[in-house]
Amino acid sequence: MILLFNPRSSASGQHVMPMSVLAVAAVLEGRYDYELVDGNVVDDPLVTLRRIIQEENVDILAITVMPGRQVAQARDVSRALKSENPELVIIWGGYFPTMYEDAVMTAPFVDFVFRGHGEEPFIALVDAIREGNGRRNQAGLTYREADRGKIISNPIGPVPNLDALPDYPYHRLSVEDYVLDTFLGSRTLSHHASYGCPFTCSFCGVVNMVGGKYSAQSPQRIESVVEHLVTTYRANAIQFYDNNFFVSEARSAEICDRLRRFQIAWWAYGRIDTLMKYSETTWAKMRDSGLRMIYLGAEAGSDQTLKLMNKGGRQTTDMTIAIAERMKAHNMVPELSFVIGCPPDPEQDIDRTFRFIREVKKVSPESEIIIYPYTPVPVDGQLFSDAKASGFSFPETLDEWCDDKWIQYSERTTASLPWLSAATQRNIGNFQRVLQAAYPTITDLNLKGMRRLLLCAAGMWRFKLQMYAYPIELRIINRLVPHRRPEITGF
């Protein structure tokens, strides 16, 4: 038997469907016996995995690993189970081992790493292991030579054709565990309708995963999946977790035509420069299909920083203002993320971005603003070079990556970076606290009536007067009026 394990990733208690392991499970279905364990929905994943190994003939444990808290649980589970079952083959895949394969391979309890999207290569490796033929030519595979222990890394293969892959085996999960009550709908489920992104932004880990490659399900396939989620599981809203949903206008328009009949609400990721090229006809189709919010990488408050991020030349700050206005006209909410504090001059970058966020709020008060510190990823470019020049370096071992400070770094919940002073970190945190009080998120379904009015009033006077320092009263109100805040807890 093959065990597929999704380590715990959520601290909120809400469970997002484990689509990475579902994708692997789909190609295993009908070919190999397997079981799927999601660390987000079982009390003690190690106990559950250990029980299955004891009761079944498990020879392979495959783990998907995102940067952050999944790394520590994946390490602890792998180490314990390998110690108890030396013949168990342990395979890691996902974003973390794709970006930091050398660190993962310092752990003797990890036998193989897959980099990139590895559905078919994974099946080929399973075939080779079961046949005992020693073939290790699978795309994206990293492994140790049996005789010398030398680390070998095969080139990453192409992004798979999603229409050629089977549907997720939802029946292998208790889907009710993943139904969320969100601002979109009371029964919100999730789906991946594409892999990758054709762009290569210099702060984005997707670049390591796909190298600018992109593959998408056809509109017909998406319609079929949504119909299944709606009719079988009574979904009334869908969150599309694609890296870039709106790459093609023609495809997007057809998807909207097909989704309209379901009368659901939906949400997806997109690029500002791409969507600004869409016609008004397509925008009307998106609105009428139920699209309520788009997550957009505004990223910076200056065109200079956008160029450093390898977004310049295509995306500008003027486009961010324009898309906020356009979405307002179509009754959609822009969810704008900003990456702040970029070297070599983080204070100037932060000041420009704060002033720009104020401009965005003038034209689109309902816009959602999400602020992250710039955290380098191993992508060549000026930003990464400036970070290294400031004294930044990545951990070299898996155990180092499991230290709390690096987990917080990976989840962007800390600003402990060489180029950010303590005073700058406080300034960021204060601005964020004022902004989120003055404009609390619409996604918090529990923040209503007088509680919302109290919070807005407490924050708005500070925001209007640009008085961000020492927001002591907001700290008190935050305790009295708990609310959802996409904040950077390290600030």
C-alpha cells in the first residue's frame, strides 16, 4: 500500500481540500492500493499513519510539503516512521523540496524528492520500486546513488496536460470536512483549474516549480468538475486556487458562460496587467457568472520596485488604480497583496507603498489590502542579489528549516530580516493595525453591526490623519472586538 500524507498546514481550524495529494491519488486510482491522510483533520497524524502501517502492507510514504509548518511535521513524521520501519520508502514533493532540495536531502530518512509537478513521474517511480529494477530516470527526481551516496537531480519535466489527468477522487475524503462557510457562500469548496504561471516574478516560488510554464483545464472540464461539486456536495461557492486563473481572455469568457448556469459565487487569483486588457464584454460575463473577488498582486507602490520584481514593463501602479475602479464598477472586490520592505532601501519602499495604499482606498474603499514582508526565494534577480548583499542566506539543513524563526519566515509572519530595522518593523505593524481597523475585511462573517462600526471609528480618525504610531487603543479594541486580520504577526 502507498500512504499519501498532507501535513498540518492550517492553524485556523478551517480545512482547505488537500488538492496536491488528491492529484497524486487520482493517478494512483485503479492502479495501486493507497490511503490518504490529511494532518489537518486527524488529531494525531503520526498515530494514524503508524496504525495504518502496522495494519497494512505499506511500503511507500509520499508527503507533500509546503514551506512553513508543514516542513516540521513532515520531518518529525518521516524521522519517526523511518526509524520504526527502515524499509519504508519516503518520498517528498511539493514547493518546499522543489526550492530547497539540498536541505531536504541532508535528512537520511528522506529517500527521494520530486521537484515540480510529479503525477506521472511519481507513478513511474512507484513502478520501478515495485519492480525492483533500480530505474531512476524520472523527471524532477532527486535521489542518492546507492553505492556512493552522491546526490543526483534529474531535470524537471513539463507541466502536465491537466485535461489528460483524471478527476480528483473526492470519494476518498470526507468532503464535509472541507466545506467552508465564507463570504462567498455557506458551502464553499476549492479546486485547481490550472498549473503554473507564464510569468517569472523574482519574488515568487512558483518560478522554481514550473519555470514560466503553464497548463490549464479546458472550460468544458471545469464545467464538469463544478457540476460534480454542486450536485454531489451541494457547493454554492468555489475558490479557484490557481497560481494565475485568468491567463487567457477567451478561455475565461467561456468559463464564465459555462459557470453562469450554476448560480454560484467564486473567487480566483489573477494578474492586474492581464485583466486590464480584458474587454468590457468579458468583464460583464465575469460579473454575471458570480465572480465576486479577485486576488491580485499589486505588490508595490512604485513602478521602480515593480521593475525590480520583474513585473515592470507590463504592470504599473496606474494599472492597480484602474483595475480597482473597474472592479468597483462591476461590483467586484479587489483583494490586493503588497510585498513591502524590499532591499536595498526598504524604508523608501515602505513609505511609497503606504502612500499608494491610501490612494487605492480613495478610489476603492472596499478593496482588501494584504501586506507581506519581502521574503526572498531562490530566484535569480536584483532583489535576491540585494538580499544576499545584506547578509541574508538560506538554511542548509532540514533541521534548520524547522526552527521556529524559519517557519515564521516561510509563512511570512515575521519581519526579522537583515535589512529591516526594529523601528521599521514597528512602523509596518502600526500602519497595518490602523488600516485593518479603519477598513476591516468583508470576509469576517462575525464582525457585524455595532462591533464593526466601533472598530471602523476607532481606526478611521488615525488613518485620515496618518497617525499610525502607538495605536494603544486599537490593541485594546482588538481584544474586545476580536476579528479576522490578515496581519503579519511578527510586526
